[in-house]
Amino acid sequence: MPVLAILFNAFVWGLSWVPFRQVGALGWHPLWTTAIVYLCIIAVVLVLRRGTLRGALGEPRLWWLGLAAGLTNAGFNWGVTQGDVLRVVLLFYLMPLWMVLLAWALLGERPTRAALARMALALAGVALVLKTPGSEWPLPASLPDWLGLGAGFGFALTNVFLRRAAHAPGEWRAMAMFVGCAGVSLGAALLLGGLAGPLPPPALTATLDWLPWVAMLAIGFAVANVALQYGAVRLAAGTVSVLLLSEVLFATVSSVAAGAAQLTPRVAAGGLLLMAAALWAAIARPPAPRDHEPLSAT
């Protein structure tokens, strides 16, 4: 059951681009969609567990967790809606690089030789993914590419803040992430509308074609969050990380089959390097603490 729970979480995120694009075809911007989906989730959670919002807001460390989760969701959902789904998902999984840098900067964990080797492998993979025939340098050439990279950085940051907030109840952490996802997406939508022209909220009463897709996203994200927490506490962290990589498989098969991504030999080679770096990071044993180092960095 824990394995199936983690696979379900990966399945939801690997196919989340489908309802986002369906709602986008109705004129909804993905930022507004993300905000509304998470506001629905928050409303349901408040009905079932009223004290979770007060607990989440009362713990300052959870504010940073919510912000990081919000940046992750806003960037990822926007990216897979606007660009090549496979490229965005692969760039999102530049995790070994971000995690090494963030753990070094925020947790004081100096990178090992193996960690540096994984960083080099991941950088080689992302260079292949980003390099295009019309680009001299392997740099992000579009907004979706930047969003995929930014969302991956946000996801790594989310993992760091989850470690720092390990003392908080799971339902508080989940609520903080829900609030952050709704707040960041809503704020970004309002800011983008003010800077780049009108970005009006969707007309909820004009048609109900959006309702099944929004309900699917809200239920899927809520259950996926519960499934992740259920599986994560019953499996080794390395096992969870390996299972979560199946999101790339789900996203690849669905997007290529639907014509929402192009699996070129160059992108495939870069993706294999990125997945190899992520898999290596997932199964690697953490280094033993030195005598003069604390047993916990949090």
C-alpha cells in the first residue's frame, strides 16, 4: 500500500497537465486555475479540521514551507500548460544540483565527491535538454523552460523546509503548503495582470465546462498529498525518491501520445542523464556525521 500510494502521487502529477490544458482551452490562465483549485481544497479541509489553518499560521517555519510550495506549483502548472510538457518535467527534475547547493547553503551540509559527481551528471543532462539547433548555448530559450527550472528549484527548497519543519504535525504542514499554493498563484496572477495587461479572473458562472476539470484537480492534488505523506512515513526516503521518478514516465507517455511533447534523441539522452543523477541521489547513503558535527542539521 505505501508503494502504491507513492506511485499514485507520481501518477497525479505526471498527468496533471491534461486537466490544466483543458481548463486553459476555456480561457483560464493556469495561475488562476491553481489558486482556485487550492482554495477549494482549503475550504474542504477547514470544514473537516478547523484547527489546521490556525496551527499552520502559528508556526513561522511553515510560512517558508508554504512559500516554497507555492512557487513550485505556480511554476510547474504554468510551465506544463504553456510549453513542451516533457521538457518542463525534465527540467523540473534538476533536483540533485539544487538539493546539494541548498543543503550546503541552508543546512550546512558540505557536498561530498559523489554529490559533486551527481551535479556534473545533472548539468550535462540539462545542457542536452536545453540545447536546440537554433541556440548556440544551452540556455533556457522560452518561458516554460524557465518555469520548469524555477519550479524544480522551488521543489528542492520545499524539501529543505520540510526537513526544518519536521517537528510540526503533518496536517499543519499540508495546510501550509495548500495556503502557499493558493496565495502565491493568486498574488502572481494579480501582479501579472497589473504589469502585463489585464488578466481577469475566470467567469465561474458563464459556463460549467470548467467544473469537472477543476474538481478533478482539487480531488487529485488533495488525495495525492495524503498519499505522499502516508507512503513517506512507511518507506525509506531513498525508496520514496526512486518511486517519485515514475512521474517522468507518466508524463512522457501521456504527453508524447497526445502530441504535447517531442521526444527527440537529444532530449531523450539528456533526460536519461537527469534521471540517472536523480536515481543516484535517491539511492545514495547520507554521509556519517563527523565527531564535531551535530547529529541533526535542523
